[in-house]
Amino acid sequence: PLPTDPSWAGGSLYVDHREYLSTDSVSEIWARVEAIGGKNGYSTATWAWELRGLMDLVVGGVGLRRGRRDPNTLMEGEALDFWRVEKIDRPHLLRLRAEMKLPGLAWLEFRVTQFDESHSLLVQKAYFHPHGLSGHGYWWLVSFMHGIVFPSMAKKLAGKGCKKHPTS
């Protein structure tokens, strides 16, 4: 299954899901989302992203060495470190597809919407479609790191006036 497949499509799909409400505007949050990666980094746990890039290089992947074309603007289809910009719909959706060596397929997705008159909502999801037993094992090994990296990443992208959305 892919992130865009209906729930009845079958197969395994792991999802790490974070939602934060923010007093920052959609455009302020979007500017931070679209600036991730390359020399800008991923807003949190730089050591963890560098370690993941190094691990990818060791197994023959691209690692983080590709960087990004522009420090603030992304284009659909372009490389971003070990990701590929699969879909971009400014200022609401950024979906990155992993091009690192993995026992499965992975995506990192950000959605930014106006929640109410004084709050914006950032939804951050990491998807993983495992291939075989090694794929399932990989997810369980990295889910510990996701619990450290992804909450703080979403908080920083959402901005200083953010709070966890009650449904996430």
C-alpha cells in the first residue's frame, strides 16, 4: 500500500503520526516545512539525521550528500538529501519519498491547514511499507528513534506557540 491507497487495499503500512496546533500562520509554518533538509537540517536531532545518512552511505545509498537545490524552495521531482520531492501543493502539502536503502518503501509527509480563526494545524506523518520480515524488523528498530526525533521536529516546525492536537 502507498500513502494514497484506500484502507481496503491491504498490506502492511506503518504510520508515525504527529499533529500540532499553532498560533503561527499557515504561511509561517509552511516556510519552515519547505526549508527542511540540506544545510538547513531537519530542525531537530541533527546527529540522528547525520547518523541515518551515514548508515545509508555504508550500505551503498546516497546518504545526505545530495543536499538541496535552493535553501527555501522545493520543486516536485527534485532530490532533497536522501529524499525525492514526490508531491508539493503550496502551502498545504509536502510529501517526500525516501531514496535511501531500505527493506521497504518510506515517505515523510507534512500537511498545513487553517484549523480555526486563530490556529493552524501541522500534520506530520512518516509512512513505511515493509518488504518481508526484514522490513517489519527495521520498522520496530527505528520506531524508538522516531519517538525521539519526530515529536520535536513537528513541534519546531509548528512554531513556538504550538500545542499537541488532542487527536494525535
